[in-house]
Amino acid sequence: MSAQTSGPVGQSPIRFDAAGKVTGAARYPADGVAPDALFAKIVFSNQPHARMLSLETSLAEATPGVVLVLTAADVPVNEYGLTMFDQPVLVGLGATGRSTVASDVSRWEADKIAIVVAETAEQATAGAEALVVEWEQLPVVADIEAARSDDTLVHEEAGTNSYYDLKIRKGDIDRGWAEADVVVEGRYELPYQEHAYLQVEAATAWVDEQGRLTVETSGQWTHEDREQIAHALDLDDEQVRVVYAAIGGAFGGKEDMTLQIVLALAAQRLRAIGIDRPVHCRWSREESIIGHHKRHRGTIFARLGATSEGKITAVEADVWLDAGAYNYTSNKVLGNAHLSVGGAYEIPHARIDSHAVYTNAVPGGAFRGFGGPQGAFVAETQMNKLAEATGIDPVEIRRINTLRDGSEGITQAIMPPGVTLPQVIDACAASASEISQPAPFNPVASLPCEPAAVKHGRGFAVGYKNVGFSFGFPERCEAEIHLFGTDADDVPTGAEVFHSGAEVGQGMHQACLQMTAEATGVPLEAVRGTFSDTAVTGDSGSASASRLSWMAGNSILGAAEEAEKAWRDGDRPAVGKFRFTPPPTETLDPETGVGQPNFAYGYMAQAVDVSVDIETGHIRVDRVISTHDVGRAINPRLVQGQIEGAVVQAHGYVLSENLVVEEGHILNPRLSQYLIPGIGDIPEQVESVILELADPLGPWGVRGMAEMPYITYAPAVIAAVHDATGVWFNEFPLTPSRVLAALQSSATR
């Protein structure tokens, strides 16, 4: 029953939940609403920055069908936040509970001001429309530039809008510039990105038969959801139960609270007035786009120096991320951008200053890669510009500088063992070299144009990304395995794994079953799973940071070993519980940035071929060679799906997705206005090159990889467009109008 060298791990059985998801039988949070359910309408302030003077609820309460109207005065502890309590549950007057943040000020158009509960969704909406609110308008801090002046503070209690800062001071930066023969520099603008999950936010809350306040929803960390609900409602954790139904996508967008606390509050207050009925809410797409956080927009100033032989001598960067109205995970995202803006290279001398600033815009938060895509876009574009300036091949200049085993990282800590960037670079370059000719022009796949106007180019980028939580966070993951049944040789014939790891579309639960079968020796078809229910599954940590397969696998190995001991002791069923704790990480020194921020990394490289119509500005991505060291592929088909899915999502980020935010308002909160790639827009061909070079600490050698294909896509596309047109782009998305304007401007110089 110990870990085997062959078996279900490394195979690609059809995932057990596939049939339900393709037939519509899978139960998502918006499905299966109880016949006696009440419906809640969550009322947004629609005020980017204003102080509430009054809120009259009597007309709403008198609306036919309305059962309950809740305001800030009903919240026991009117504060929440994933990494700091800087956000009120409800903005309003008369709050009597504890709170570290002023509750009477709306700092974001989607701040919540009331919960209206009614017999039907339509009646709840009518009740919400009957609320009468009076506001005092306050100056809007619209963007990073406005925030930096501190003329208007988004959070007066913080004393400044630039509320979170990080530094790196490595070597002697003046010496680094003195040794540089070539210097490249630029200002880079990073856009927002909307998560655009298949299913918008939905939840149902009730009090269960054991008296627990229960919320069924979709998210990325059941136990963290429970903790935040319990905090805001002033309950013990054990009084709250969180269950995840099927999840129609998350990508970091469901790490933070949307409906969890407010629906739990509604269920609690209904029970208090003698109404024992579940309450349900499902956001519209417009409510979702307005009401949850985005990938951070930002501005980065960067400078890179090297010798004429291509060896890096110095890196400087100033990173500014727009946190929006509340922190959410901005401090964590900033940390990752802070590490990645220097690139996956040996850097002797560095100065990097990074800042998160409050504004009255939509909050920034986690989104696949969380800070890595922003930092890598700058680092890799700088490297491609350096390759051009020195006349050195883009692949070769990376070979000269890449991190490798024993390298000292940007924070002056030795990289964790198993750095495989040299092998990844070589494998990607070898695959790309097999394709030397541009793809034939296909007018069916593009707008009609003159073939002579189509220019072809290739771009290259490499990167690395942390696996697991960083900067001293107490990382952990729990698993429980039951062994049962027996054959003539007293070998268990069945197993069940209990795990809270969230299945957000990536195949996590299938991977858990395969790893459990591998670890116990029980046939895969005899393994079942119970997942994502705080009542019966331990704390797994979040489905984020490319951590879950790495962490879950180690926890499953430990639980299997404990279950095997219990089996040998005669227990039937035999139960094994295990809490896995990886090597510790460290917070960075506030003045120098010295410290070991991560315990493991994943490594990637991409080569991208594009065609550019220089008469219209349209770009077609012809081929993507996406190369990844995954350590060990638990399910190779799922790994390939993750690569292709990440490429398509990154494709939208760099080419078409343009969220328009002005004076704190999102102006295009519909998918008809916000253009995610359709089937005719995605790359013509994606080649997934999967390397299996074991991580020394990973279960079966596994490395995390779900975010990795995202990290390098934007700079590879930007480099390919430059190769085709001779024009560098320091901002995106590369919409046809932006590309055409730049080409025309370049032609007139």
C-alpha cells in the first residue's frame, strides 16, 4: 500500500465528473434551488466614493413579497477581507458591531449596502429598487496617478493610499550600471482582466439539522470561507459549514467573498425571526463583472543593463499595482510581481521597489498567475529588447543568464533544488526549430486582406512561478483516507479519500482519486471521494498558487501511510489522517528583500508564431509551443488541457479583453462588450511539450503547473509582433486599432 512506481499516476482515464458536466447533470450552486427557498437581492451602492447620509428601508419592507431587509446595523462584526480586514460587509449607518474600517463610506461602486429577501427574485429586486438612499459625494481617486498624490485618501485610517510596499536591494546597483555596455528601459502599462467564468456567483444558505449555519456555493477554499463568515457573524468556526457544489470556473476570482457572508447573514436573521427556509441568490453576468475583483492593472518602470556579451549586470524596477478600493489579495499579488519583474535570471545587482495603492476603482485580486503575468511581461520584454540591442539570439541570451541549480535568486536565497530552466529552454527551442516556415495564409481564419500585407514573426519567452503559498504564510494541507473490504490475502479492496481541495475545472478531484489509488494500491475504480465540505473534510488550503496537486499529493501519501498502519493494527475500516506541512518560507526583509520566499517552483518557456495584417492591425496567432516541466503528470490529458486552457485565457488578455473603467465605474460590464476569445479567435495550433523532471519534494516528483502557461504568453506574443513589424508594444491588449495606430505612427517617424 505504499507509493508505487507505476499505476494510476501517469495515466489518463476519463475524469469521473466528465459525463455530468457535458450532459448538464452536474449540480452547480445555481441549480437545485429548494422549492421553499426565499430569494435575496444584494444591493450595490453604485457610488465609487461617497458618504452615506441616510438609508430609508420602509418602502422596501412594504413591497409585496419582501420578508426581510438587512443593513449594516444587522452585521455583528462589520468587516472582512482575505488577508486584512479593510472592507465592511455592508456600507451603512447604525453599525454597532466591531469594525476596523469606517462603514458609512462607499469606496467602490459594488460596495454592498443592503440585502433584500423576498418570496421571489423579482419581488426582491422590486424591494431593492424601493430603497431610498442619500449620499454625500466625495472626490474619486480614479487611478494610480491620482492615488500617489494622497490628496484624497480612500482609507483615512491607513494614512496613505500607497499602503503596502516591498523592496529588493541586492549587490551594488551603481556598480551594476557601471559594468553595463547596453541599457534598455521602458514604462509598461498592464490592463485589467475579467475572470469571465462559465458560471457566475451563486449561493444558498440555511441552518442545517445540527444547527450549523450552512452555505452552499462555489469558491477556492472552503475553510477560509468558513473563517470569514464566522468572523463577520461573530460565531465559532464550528457553527458554520461551507459546502461547494460543482464550480464553473474560478481562476482566482472566487478566492474572495462575494455572496458567502451576506447569504449566511440572511439565513441567520431569518432563523432569528422564526423563518426556517433557505435563501438563494444568483448574480447576473453584469452583477458579476461589476461585483468581483479583477486582474490588477498596473504601471511598471524598468531598466536592464548587460555587457556586450549579453550577461546581465543590473536590474531596476518600480512596480505600481492598483489595488482598487480594498486589499483583497493585492499584497500577495504584489509580492509575486515583485519577485518576477527581475525575470528568471541570475542578477548580481538589483533595486526593485513595489507598491500597492488604494483607488476607488474595482479591486484587484488573484487571477491565474497572480502578479506573475504582469512581472514576466516586463522582464521578458526587456530581455527581448536586450537581445535585439546586443545582436544576440533571444534563446541564447537566456541560456547565458538563466537560473539553474545552485543559483542565488533575486532575494539572495539559493533557489530550491530542482531548477530545470536550462532543460526547459532547450526543449522549447528544439521544438520551435522544427518549424521554420510561417503558416500558410488562410483567409477563412482571418479577415480578408491582401496576402502581401501579412507579415510573420516569432517570439520567445521563459519564466518561473512559485508553487504554494509564500512569504512565511503557514502552508498546510490535510487528507483523510479510509480503507475497507478485504480479499483472501487480507488486502483492502476499497478506499475513500476525504479532501477539501476545490475542483474548479482543473481536474483536481480526478487527480485525488488517482493519487489515492496509487498510494494505497486499491484499484482506481474502487476509490471514491468526498470533497469540499467543512463538516467532514479537513483544511486543504486554497485551489491557487499552482499548489493543490503538490500539496494534496503529499497529504494523500501521508494519509495512506497512516491508514496502512491502522490496517495492520486490525482496524476495519482503517482510517488515516495526515496534515502535510512543507518546508517553511520567510517574509522578506523590509529594507533589503532578503529571504527565502518559496519552497518550490515550476518552469516554462513558450515560442509563438504570429501573422500581422499591417493594413488593418489584426493579429493571428498561428502556433504556440508551450513547454513545461511538470515533474510528473498525474493525468497527462488533464495537464494538456490546463496548458491549452491557459494559453487561450492568456490570448484574450494580450489581444482582445479590454475592460473600460472610468472614474471608478466599469463601462462595459457585459460579455457582448468585453471580448473573450471565441473559437475563431484562438491560436491555430497549440503544441504542449510536457517534461517530467521530478521536483525533489513533490509527490511522485509532481510540480504545480496550472498557472505556468499563462506567465510567458504576453511577452512571447509581443516579441513575435515586433519580429513581424519592427514595432515594440509596451501596453496591451493588442486590439486592431491600437496595433494599426502604432504601425502608422512608426511609419511616419
